[in-house]
Amino acid sequence: MTPEAAAETFVETLVIGGGPGGTPAAMALAQAGRRVLLVEAGQGLGGTCLFSGCIPSKIFRETAFRRQEAARASEFGLGDAPSTLPEVNWSTVQSRRHRILAQRAGGALAKANSLPTLEVVFGRARLTGPRSAVIERAGEPNRTIQFKTAILAPGSVPKHLPIPGADLPGVLDSETLISIGFVPDSLALIGGGPIGIEMAQIFAQLGTKVSVLEAAPRILGPVDATLADLLAQHLTDSGIALETGVTLAKIEGVEDAHQVHFTRDGESHSIAAQVVAIVAGRHPNVAGLGLETTVVRHGPHGIHVSDSLETDEPGIFAIGDVVGHPMFAHWANAQAHAVARHILGQPAAFPHPEHNSAVIFSSPEIGMVGLTEEAARARNDKISVAEYDYRIDARAQISGETLGRLRIVYREDDQRIVGVHVLAEGAADLMGEAALAVRNGLTLEQIAASIHPHPTLTEAFGLTALSALARPSQG
Ligand SMILES: Cc1cc2nc3c(=O)[nH]c(=O)nc-3n(C[C@H](O)[C@H](O)[C@H](O)COP(=O)(O)OP(=O)(O)OC[C@H]3O[C@@H](n4cnc5c(N)ncnc54)[C@H](O)[C@@H]3O)c2cc1C
């Protein structure tokens, strides 16, 4: 049979990509009884987040964090200070990753298969027109599809850097770094964004000598500057070399001996590393989608969409990393639910970037919701910031993790909270209250009047709001 010879299928909605965007969108539509076809080119449902992003990086982080904890056990009255840290059994770490991934992907597929109007197909989908597509499957005939609506959720791919040596076989990206078979002696990470900083601390805690090269004057560009500076100092104190303001020249090397050449302020420098990984961000993944057969437009920041995430081709929507920043799993998921409701004709709250929350899983973690102080001031609002230093915090003192700061950004006129930024071990789990406050425009008064349990890290929200309210008015 020729590849194009298979029967044609008609579906109400075709969803391309089974990541945190496509999978929930497909399931929400099928739960409402719509006939949906979900096509995934990879090994299972879960996307970058499950197979090479959020989940594997946090699995590695857990091992690294626990190893570091072992070093501190004697501080808490447990044994003597160890002369060496626990050895890392990397194959156990990687097997644990495979086990968790398989369990999660299996769970997602079982849930999808339980929905009678949802069909999941593993293959690569390509649009062939505004209402048609073809699915290519290895060793099987192609399937042609006609659809009423489509949701494009093909995610993103690691950014390539146009410098000599970036394509050397031993130079990794965020995806190949996840499947590395050993803990390197030394690692140069090109990129000081969230992925670079998470990986830097993970490998440093596992015993690797780590350098981070960042083109911007500071790491974690979009993060609150006070928190980014505090974390940068902590990374430097813990032995990670942060090289900021650099221009990369080239990478040289063979297999496990690389030299990264760069300039700063006109001077040439180089660093040696067993492994080099380019983690300088991600590009929307539009290649091979067949967009040229439609009027869907795209640019460097991804597929162009309206406020309701519809492309220029009526009936074709796009969600997740393929529509550009912010690129987060929970963001893709929020867009998925909004688009599904919209297609079902229900009222949909499309998420707004100013309400997005995000966590950088550094140690300590950084959690953020809404506007930074700089971004809020740039809008000409009269802004104040209420701050709390976790060194005085009961819970932080108990856990021995006192490096931390909470910064609440609020408007002076009505005291509405427009941003919350936290550096603290445990910040990730503080973001729920912060997200609720920013999304609903809560005031300092409302936060202060909410009773926060003691002793917890969330107490800081109430205490900080109270002390800001007690300040003499600046007006
Ligand atoms: C190292 C790392 C750590 C991260 N950590 C976090 C984190 O802690 N928290 C967080 O929120 N986000 C994190 N992210 C980002 C997160 O992974 C992405 O924002 C999220 O996965 C985007 O979801 P998506 O559905 O848009 O795309 P993806 O998850 O990329 O899924 C797209 C899917 O589409 C499939 N596909 C592509 N083209 C086709 C085609 N033509 N036909 C069929 N299928 C196709 C792909 O195989 C893929 O499975 C991290 C990313 C990385 C790289």
C-alpha cells in the first residue's frame, strides 16, 4: 500500500501535539462528547514537560537536594558531619526517571483511552489545507483527516546558537542533557535563564564543577532584580562560576574535553569543560506543520493568534509554547482549557500574561506572579514594594533555610497587589495564594485580614501586608 492510500477520517477537532497544551484540550473536548483526534509524534503523551523538561529536571533536583541535605544532617543533631557526601549512583537516578515517566505517560494514555470520542494516534501530523491534514506513521499507511476545528500544540525546540562548534557531537542541549549517562566532572552551561540555573545547581550539588555563561549583564533577566541578585550571590558562594555579559566566540573540542571561547568588554577568555550544554532558550516548533497550506502566520515569536488564541485561519487555534512566551506547562494547560471552552461555545477566561505564575526551581526556589517592580513602574503606576526578609521567619529558622525574601508589588492609590515575588526554599508552594491575589486584584488589606497559619512560610504574606499598611502614607 502506498503511504497516502489510507481511508479518510472526519473528526470535529484535530489536536496536534500531546503535551500539557494538546492533551488537556483534547480531553476537555472529548469529555463534552466531541469527536476528537489527538496526534502525538513522540513516545507517549506528556510532551517536553514530561519527557525532557519539568518532570525529569525536578527528579534530578530531588536527588541533588537530598544529597545536599545529607551534608547538613549533623546540624540537626543527626550523626557527625560526614567527611564525604553520598556517592551518586546515576544509573539509579536515570532508572527512577524512566519509571516515573512511564507511569505518568501510561496514566495519561489510559485516561485518554477511557474517553469514547477521543482517539489518540502516535504519528506526525501535517496540515494539507485549512480543513485537512495527513498523519504519517512509521511503517504504516498515512491517514488523511478532515476536521471542523484544529488546535495546534506542537510545543517548542531548543534554540540553536549560530557559533562555530555548537554542532559538535559532544555539545548537548536541554533535552540531551536530561539523558546524559554520567555526572560530568565539569559542565559549561550556555544560558543563565531558568533552565540553565536549575541545571547549574543540580549538577553542582551532585559534585560537578559548573560554569554558566550568560550574554545579559545578569542571570534570570525577567526575574525581580533583587531576588536574582541574591540568588546570583548564593550561586557564586556555593562555587558556581557565573560569567555574565559575555559574547560567545566558539566551542572547540572532542568528545569529553571542550573549550568555550568568549569575549567580555573586548577581552578574550575561555573555559574548559568536560560537557558543554546550550540551554539558551527555546523556539516555537513550526517546522513541518504544513502551515503554508493555510493562511496561518508565524514569526520568530511563534504562531500569530488573536486574544482567543485563534490563528488567521478561522477554526484553527494554537496554544502553548508554539505561540511564544511565556513558555510554561501550566500556561499551556490554562490556554488549553480556555480554547476548549471557547470551541464548546462556553464562556472562556483566556489567561493573561500579567496573571501568570512561574517558579524557578533553584535552591532556594524563586516563585513569581504578575508584574515585577520594574515592569509595574514602567507602566507609570505609582508603585510601592513591601518586603520581608526570611531571616526573621520562624519556619525558615526551624528548617535552617533562612536565605529568602518576599516582595509584594502594589499600587499606592488603591493598594491592589500587582505582583508577588518570593525567593525561599518552598517558594513554589507559596504561589497559590499569590496567584489568587494578583488574578483577583486583592488589596493589602484583604491579605492582611486573611489568617495565615503559624509557623509557615505563608505567614510572611500577612505580616508583610500588615506592615505595609502601617507605613505612613507616601502621598
Ligand atoms: C529543562 C526544562 C525544564 C522545564 N521546567 C518547567 C517547569 O518546571 N515548569 C513549567 O511549567 N514548565 C517547564 N518547562 C517548560 C514546559 O516543558 C513547556 O512550557 C511545556 O511542555 C509546553 O507545553 P506544550 O504542550 O506547548 O508543548 P510540548 O510539551 O513541547 O508538547 C508538544 C508535543 O507536540 C508533539 N509534536 C510536535 N510536532 C508534532 C506534529 N507535527 N505532529 C504530532 N505531534 C507533534 C511533540 O512530540 C510534543 O510531545 C521546562 C522546559 C524544559 C526544557
